[in-house]
Amino acid sequence: MIHSLRVIVVLLGCTLGLNAQGPPITGDKPIMLGGGSFTTKTLTEIRTTQRGTFTYVPLMLHYLPSSNSLVAVHLPYIGFNFENGGNGGDLADIRILGKYQFFRKDATGKTIRLVAKTLQTLPTGRELDLIDLSTGRYAGYYGIVAGYETLKYGISAEFGYNWMPNGTLDELRYKLGVGLPLLKPQYPNKQLNLYFEYTNSWVVERDWYQLLYAQGIQYAGKNITFDFAIQLPLVNDVDEGRKLKQSFFLGTRYTF
Amino acid sequence: MKWATKKEKMKRTYIILTITLLSTIAVAAQKEMDAFKVQVDGLGCPFCAYGLEKKFKEFKGIKKVKIDIETGDFSFSFPAEKALSMEAVIKQVEKAGYTPITAKIIRANGTVENSEDGKVALDPNKLESTEIIVAGNCDLCKARIENAAERLNGVGEASWNADSKLLSLNFDPDKTSLENIEKSVANSGHDTHSHKAKDQLYDKLPQCCHYERLKTK
């Protein structure tokens, strides 16, 4: 109950008080770059917890059949190094992503968009019990991504539920990405953006709650970005031995 | 010696003729391009502009693509022989995921088509050119002033200079009047010497557009 209240309070606080700009690093965005285009992405995460260190390297291929829909496949590799000695590497859970933009309101230099999102996690990885990385179990995530983008600032937020029928990792998730451009908006684009991103995660069946903060920086050229972020727990209310220490993110995306 | 000079002269003449011929061909080729101006809403970040440009690159032969993300002004030229239609341009903006507000095509033969009025072709021989003073400050003002003029049926090209404050335009006096153009500009929040913008409209302009008010005649 306390966790639910925390989620709701943070959710409301964030929604009422913050602004952002650009595509976030650890979150998602509702803007799609033109029908018929492909984007390849990778966002390596090095996650260190009390259990060990895990390196997650996904290769993501996104395709936009139209200006308001997206399908993608994520092929990930995971390297694991447990504190108790076990280590190795293997294929992690393959994911299929689908997005559909159902609302768009445009004005000069700004746009508001809403997107319905589903992420289907296939049980192809090892059973490492690592949320979002490798669970070896099927899960279906259903959520809404919202974004308000302007040339000076913007906001992207995501709210959704991850349903795992044969496991205990059902999760209520809320993300908020705030970004500010450090350079004047220009085209052809050359951007340096700062990101301030929050992730609320409540693992319902285990009653775990985490509020994570990620500080990121992104360089964006014409059709390529390079991203770096460090994520730290602000609230780490999970079982002892499972707590997150920090995560590093290193990524790039290329649109063609 | 004389033979060598004669040969030299002939060589020079050939070079000059070749350059002249190539220049003529180049100028003729340049004239064969239609110019397109589209006002696009929803370009909330430079990446959005990339998405728009990428979609239009599907039109093989597109040249001089220019996007001003602050004003949403998108312009390009395209070979006249391919007769790219207004509908195709508007549809392509929508396919890119953005909202087209107005579009104008200035054909290589001088005719002008406006999206708002359907295919209203202006006879280049009937167009009158003129300049009027319009108050404003910045690129946002420029986009607003030019759009206010160009959206009128009968107006060809309109270009406002932030330094001189002059709006240079051409229009067909059978279809519209200078009075109408100045009214339209004033209704967008910008003073001219004949028509002052309403205070409410002026107050609604972004801070950077708050120019020094003009005294109307």
C-alpha cells in the first residue's frame, strides 16, 4: 500500500512539475521518424547489483511501416559475473516491440504525441531472474508513452504494466525523461543534450520498489546519436542481496 | 609565328564559345526547377526535421532542401518536367508524420499555386511588385509576416527583411489588393503604416517578437 502511494505521489509530482527535450536514453519516446525508415540501435547496460555484475548488449532493429506505427526486434547478449563465482555469457531474452501512435497535436516548433506500446519478452534467455535483462520466462508489457517536444524543452513519460504469467516479476512501471539541449536547435542537426531520467518500478508480487535516477548526455548528428548515462537508485526497497548499486548505459542509434 | 597566333586566337574563341554554351545550358537547367515552400507544424526537435527531409528524399531529383525548425518553413526545388503536384507534397509531409499548414509552388514558368485556395495559378504577366514597411524583429516574425501575405489568394512571393523591415512581394491586383495584404499582415500581429495590429494580437506574440510599434497614418 505504501509503495502504491509512493508510485502515485511520484507520478503526480513528475507529471505536474517537469519539462524535457529530445529522445531519452533509458526511457522511450513517442516521436517516430517517418514511415518506411529503419533504425538500428544498441544500448549496452552494465548493471552492478549486490548479486554481481551483468553486461547486457542488445542489437535492436526498428522499422516504421507508417508514420504512426513501429515494429522492432531486440536481439540481446548477456554477460554475467556473480559474486558467488558463476560467470559466463549467453543469449538473453529476445524481445518484440510494437508501437502505435494514436494521438498527435502539432504546432509550430512543438508537438504532443501519445503512443500505445507493447513489448513481448520471449523466454530465450537464461533464468537469471534479472528484470528487463534475462529471466527465461515469457512476459508481456503494455503501456502508454506520452511526449511533449519543443525546441527549448520537452517531456517524455511512460506508464505501463509488465505481466509475467509464469513468474513473479509482474511490474508496474513509470518512467519520466527530462532533457535539455545545450546547443541552439539547428538543422542539419548537431545537438548536445543533457538528460534527467527517472524510473519507478514496483514489482508487485515481491513487493519491491525502486526509484532510479539516470543522468545522461547525448550527442546527436544528422542521423546518428551517441548516448551515455549512469543510473543510481534513489529508493532501493528490495530484498537484501538483490539491491542495485548502479548501472552504466552506453549506446548509439543510426537511422537510415 | 603568325600561324601560332592565329591558332591561339582560334583556341581562345573555342574556349569562350564552350563556356558560353555550358553557362547557357546551366542557366536553362536551373530555370527548369519548380520551387516549393511548405509551412510544417510539429517539428519539435532537429531530429524531426531529419525525418521530414528523409521522407522527401524519396522524390528523386529534389534539390536545395532547407528547413528552418524554429519557424517550420520547409523549402526545396524539384525538376519542373516531373510536375510534382500539391497533393503529393502535402501527402508526403503527412507520411513523414507531421502536419502541413500551407504550401505554395512557384512553377518554373512563373505560375503560382497555393494549397489554401486549391490550384490558383497566377499569371506572371499580371503580377505587380511592391514593397511595404512591416514592423517585426526576428525569424519568427519573418515566418509569420510572409505567411500572412502568402496565404492570400493572388499573392505570389513575399519576402520580409528583418534589417530593412521591408516586405517585398508580388501580387495579382485582379485577385487581391495591397490593402488586403496589409490587413492580413496586421491580423497576424504586425504593424504596417496603414494598418496597426490590435493590442491583443501584439500582446500574444512571443517575447522575442515584441517590436517597436509603428505610427499609423
